[in-house]
Amino acid sequence: MYSFADGDGKNKGLLGGKGANLCEMTQIGVNVPPGFVITTEACLAYLDGNSLPDSLLADVKSQMAQLETATGKTFGQGPDPLLVSVRSGSAMSMPGMMDTILNLGLNEDTLQGLISQTGDERFAYDAYRRFIQLFGKIALGIDDEYFDEHFDAVKKRVGVKVDVALEAAHLKEISDKFLDVVSRQTGKDFPQDVMQQLQLAIEAVFRSWGGRRAVDYRREFNITPDMANGTAVNICTMVFGNMGDDCATGVGFTRNPGTGENEMYGEYLTNAQGEDVVAGIRTPKSLHDMEAEMPEQFRQLVALSNTLEQHYQEVQDYEFTIEKGTLYCLQTRNGKMNAAATVKTSVEMFKEQLITRDQALLRVPPELLEQLLHPCLDASGVMEPIALGLPASPGAASGKCVFDADLAEKLGNDGEAIILVREETRPEDIHGFFAAQGILTSRGGKTSHAAVVARGMGKPCVAGAEGIVVDVALRQAHVGEHIIHEGDVITLNGATGEVYLGAIPTIPANFSRELVELLGWADATADLQVMANADTPDAARKAHEYGAMGIGLCRTERMFNASDRLPIVIDMILADNEADRKAALARLLPIQRDDFVQLFTVMAPNPVTVRLLDPPMHEFLPTEHDLLEQIRTLHLYRDVVRGRQTALATLDHSVQLPEALAELSEEHIDDALTRKECMLRKVRELQEVNPMLGHRGVRLGITYPEIYAMQIQAILEAAAQCAADGISVRPEIMVPQVVTAQELVHVRRIIDGIVAGLEQASGNKLDFKFGTMIETVRSCARAWHLADCVEFFSFGTNDLTQAVFSFSREDAENKFLPLYNEMGVLRDNPFEVLDRKGVGQLIKMAVKGGREQRADLKIGICGEQGGHPDSIQFCHDVGLDYVSCSAPRVPVARLAAAQAKLKG
């Protein structure tokens, strides 16, 4: 346990982020109310034994005595009572996910002392009713609704809409009713012993670490025990923003968290407590309004903002209270911003010499960049909005209205696009946020709970749309003359605060100037190159826009699925002899060649790695079930055609039929039947017990060498054509599913024969690389021998992971893998995050063996994990040359590659 004056502000693991910052701010001279921190170790001990550690309460009493001395107030008695807040705070910021109790120390005696000391009966009863409800909810487990029904009833009877319009007598009545609620719901009177209050509050905050919203938040944001374990408890002297019009409370950011602009940003309320701002109970005012309303305090707030940012060298999100004209800072933490703001502030803070270029690169979480690829509304489809709220978190989304978080979670998990609509959101709604495409609230501001959490998730949020009246009981919302029912589709524009009926088309976002600059720094810093997995010219163009330095994986089977070539592929599969197979392949050759010409041209002069055909042949054919159904339908249709012919022979020949019917004949149906039955025989012939371990990849190429020969011919002819046109190309031919060097020798023999013919015909030497995917356990073990045959390795970590774990990805992810992750059997999904302990060890072995045989061996990775920052760190550490990932992940990978270098 440490006082704010003594705690180590750098030890967030022990003191929590909030406690550490309160200590550090106190020690650099910021005006922080006196207090102390109970450590996260005490939390873990409590959760382990379900009781507070020995001597903890004695230490708390000692610290409270020191607070009495520092403030001149007394705890639990006297004319000038000491009141405290009890707040949570873990090592990682989790806004709103754990519990806070304010005004602790009030009872029947201290209430009278507070009235005498302040001379303000209304203020005292306002503080008392807040404390009873907060303590009742958090420490005693009483639902808010039991308190709210009485509060709303009094407001309705008095005829007021806002809390500040209630008089002292009304608040006294509400306090009495709240005390009755506690007695009825718990069977006990509200505790009058202030040390008992403090003990129950500390225990409640400790328990909130294991509460649903905190657990859901940690799981969603991958906060592991080594990052944050347990919550500290911060006991802080209360200062009041609700003692009159010279008092205020608010939340500020040192820069705009939505845009990154270097400006005062935040909101405040006069004559209010902090919960009123963050809970969205009243719609607050912009901090800019304070300059006119409270000019001296605004000047102090600007100075505080500058002090915090200069000291922490990071954008800060701080809470403050003004009590009788005196400014206090209650907490600060690194500000949660969207991707655009994080990137902009990184670049600008470097240019302002506040941070170094390396710090600018390291402060942007790579996965945050995916937010920049979120769509915005297409202006051509925008109509008149039905409501306007505050632009709390940018982006655009359409979805069905849902009015509670539980239903939002259910529908979202079922694949529905939904918008969560609430009066105001509370931390317990967090599971609904995860499932929603966007969030809409009728109350609250740009620093409300909904805004902060949505912004951190990169989801659009419109807050404080006061023209919307939400009726959760009737599952509908009223907006002027419109009634929105649950299930109706609406669209949010989080950048403008506008709300629309119906779905509006979206367009992709463009890279900002700051992002281009930041990623340029990343490329100059990183050792790893970042390639893209792209199979078509359009995909290659998009990858190039994202900054891909080449194509690390072009899957030729994806080209075969296009409508203009799939029938030819099927003809090739159905062929009963080599001659017919070659005839079909000859028709495919010019199509494939044109594909490669386009790919090489788009990516010139960067490398393009083409994987030869990998999947088993049956994947290009319908399933046996589908074919049987199609054959059955064709038999029925043939009977219809025969019936039509009989009818035509019977009727007057002057009857005119539609042209389509007139062209039908039994011969057409018979031809279709013959082809479908041929397909069925081939599907049954190709059927395998485990096709992913069967006749695929190089095994297919050796069995049917004419298939690989056609693809190799197309690649090399395209390269020759590009070279003739003055386009610099660097094709790389990659063989999949290799287990032995002899397979590579066989394929290389095919390549050499084609190369000799093309070079003789053109008189020019063809420049290309030959390599293999490393995606089987045996290829890792035999890497030393394989390297003698090739110029590059590319780890296919999807199949390699399946082999190492003996998991089928589809079955594992649909059945038991989520449970494994939830139970901690596996920390991560190994198909998303590279498994260092198993797959990683094989990769290390293969890299070592390959480079021992061939020092200049180029080595990369082209599985899904190639775009994950933690996997990229591993790839850097083991000395790979490149990673390849899906095009939208390329910016993420570029930044992650730079961070991998900087972290070493």
C-alpha cells in the first residue's frame, strides 16, 4: 500500500495505471487530491482466498489517518467530514470495465456535518443519494432499476427533466427512498460504519476484476495476465464539482482523439459530479465553452494539458474537477484514439520534437491501421438524416436496430449486421458492442462510455442524439414523425453524427498523408519485406496501393474458378486420356498467360511468386450430393420435354410457343445428363478418405505432368512477353506440398525443357527463380536437402499448422478451438497467430538447415499468420526475408515489420 506521494509511478503492474499516474502526477507538482493505492497483489490475494489479506485493513486505517492529517478533515465524524472515492485501476487501461464508488464516508452523522460545513443542504443530499445508489449497486449488488424508478417518479411528480432542477427537499426524499430500497433488497440497513463501508467497497472493486464486462474486454483486446493481472484500488480524497455554479467536472484530451488535431478537446458540466459526464446522464458542454464561462480555470486547464503531454510524451485522457474555483486532476492515462488520430499525432509529435521517429513508429499498434480501411458513406446515396447527434467515433455502418446488448450479441454471432441503440450505454453493455457494427445513443457526449469504447474498437458511434426517444420496453425509438422498430435498418455516420433510415452504400477510405509518411518511415526501418497474397490483376492493384513489395503467393487455382475458364478445367478433369487433357490445357494456356502478363505488369519490377496447382481435382467439380440432385432434376425435366412434344403433336400446329420453349429438345437434355453423369463418375473416382492429405500439390503435378507443364509455360511465356515490352519482371515458380527433393528434381526437369525451347525461340535468357513451399513436417526436417534444389523457401503455415496440431482448421474453428482459447488450453488461435512453440520450432529448424546448405536462400512466409504482428516479430527474429499476407493487412504488416526491428 502506497500513498500518492510515495508510490513508484513507473510500476503500473503493481499500482495499476491509474494509481501509478496519480503517484507520478503528485510527485511532479500537479494538483491531485491526497490519497493512496492498494496494490494489485492485494487484489490477487483477495481473489485467491476470498478474503482481504491479513493486516490490510490496519494499513488502510493508518493511511486514512494520514489523509485526515493532510486534509484537516475527519473520517466518519465531525463538522468537516472526510469523504473519499474508491476507484479501480489495472496495468492496462480498461475504461468503464470495473467499478468506482464516490462520496464514501457519508452516513447520518457526516451528512449533517457536510450540511453544516458547506451550508448547502441541496449539495449534501445530492452527494448522499449518489453514494447510496452507487454503493448499493456495486458493493451490495442491487440493480439500478430499483433506485431509478423512485428517482424518475419524483422528477415526474415535481415536473422537472434534469437532475439540477430538483431542490434539497426532493433530494432528501429520494435519499430516504434509496435507504428503503437497500433495506428491502438486502434485509439490512444501509451501513453507517464508514470503515465497514470502505471494506465492502474495496472488496467490490477487487471482485469487479472478474466481472463479465472486464473479462469480455480483456478477451476481446487480448489482455493477458502478463500484461495486466488484478486491479489496484485507489482511495482518493473527494473533491466536488457539484457544490454550485463555480464548480465543474469534466474529461479532457490533450489532442482531439477523433482527428488528432492539436487542440483542447473534451467536455464538462458545471455543478455536477464526474459520473454525470462519462455515464452520459446529462449532455455536456464543449471545453471551448469554458473559456468564456470560467476563463481562469480554462487557462489552468490548458497549462495542465500541456504539462501532462510534455511529461508523458503521449496524448493524455484526463479527468478533472473544479471545486470552488480550484482545479484538481483526478486521473490521467494514455488517450484511446482511432487509427487516423493515432497516426496523425505520431507524425506531428515527431515533427514537434516531442518524440523520436522510432517512438512515433512504436506508439501506433499495427492492427489499429485496419480501422483506416473502414468504409465511409457514398455521398451519392446519402439522403436527409432523420436525426443528428454528436460525432463520437468516425466510420459508417448500416444494420438492424437492436435495443439491448444481449440480443445484439446473439444476432451478431449469427452473422446479422446490427446497430446497438440505447438511451445511454453502460459498461455492462460491452458484449453488445463487440457484436454491433455501430452504436447509437440518445444521451451522452463525445467522452461518454459509448464514445470511448466504440472509438477504441474502431466502430462508428453517434452519441447524444437527443431527437431520438428510445423505448426499450416497446423495442422501438421515436424520431420526430418516424418510429423505428427493432429490426429496422438504419445507417450511422460517426464522422458527422448523422442518422439515416435504411442502408446507404459505402466507399473505402483513402490513405492519409500522415499514414503514407509513417509507413514510409516503417519501410526504411524494417528488415523484413512485406508481400501480398493476390491471385488476380485487380487484387494485385489493390495490394500495390497498400504498399506491397511484390506478390508472395499467387494461387493459380483461384484463377481456374472464373466463369470463362471453369468449364475448360472441368473438360480437362473429365478427359480420359492424355491427348484430351492436353487439348483442354491448350485452351487454358492463353488465358493463364494473359493473367500472368497482367500480374507481372501491375507488380513490375517487384517479384511475383506463383504457386503451381495445389488443391485436389475434385474441388473444381460439384459435390456428389449436388450432382445426384441435378441428375434427378434433369430426368424430371426430360419427362416435361417429352410431355410438351406430345402436347404439341396433339394440338393445332398454329399454337405459338415462347421462343425458349420452342428451342428445347430431348437431345439437349440427354447431352446435359450425359455430362452430369460423367462428372458423377469422375467425382466418385477422385473421392478420397482425407483429400487434404491425398492427391494434391506436387503429387498431382507428377501424376499429370501436362498440368504443371501448361502452367509453367504460361508463366515463362508471360515473362518473355513482358520483357519484350520493356517491362522488368521477376517471376518465381513455387511447388506446393513437397516432401522430398526428388519431387523438386522432377518438376525442375519439366521447367528446364520448357526454358530451353523458349530461350532458343527468343534468343533471350529467361530470368526467374525456382522454389518450394515448406508446409509439411517432413519438408522442415529435410530442409537441408531441399535447399540444394531451389532458390527460395516459403512457409505455408496454414497447412503446416494443421499438420503440426493434427487439426482440420475448419473443424477446429467451428467446434472446439474457441473453447480451447476460452479455457486457456491454447492461448491463441494457431491459424491466426503463429504457434512459436510447435510450428515455430519447425520453422527455425528449416531456416537453419536451408541456410547451411545455401547461404543466399531467400525465405519467407505466406500463410494467414504472415499479417499478424506477433507472428511478424517471430519472422524477424528467426531471420526471414519477407512476409506475405492478404492485401488489406499489408499496411499492418509494414508497420509491424518496423516495430519488430526496433524491438530487436
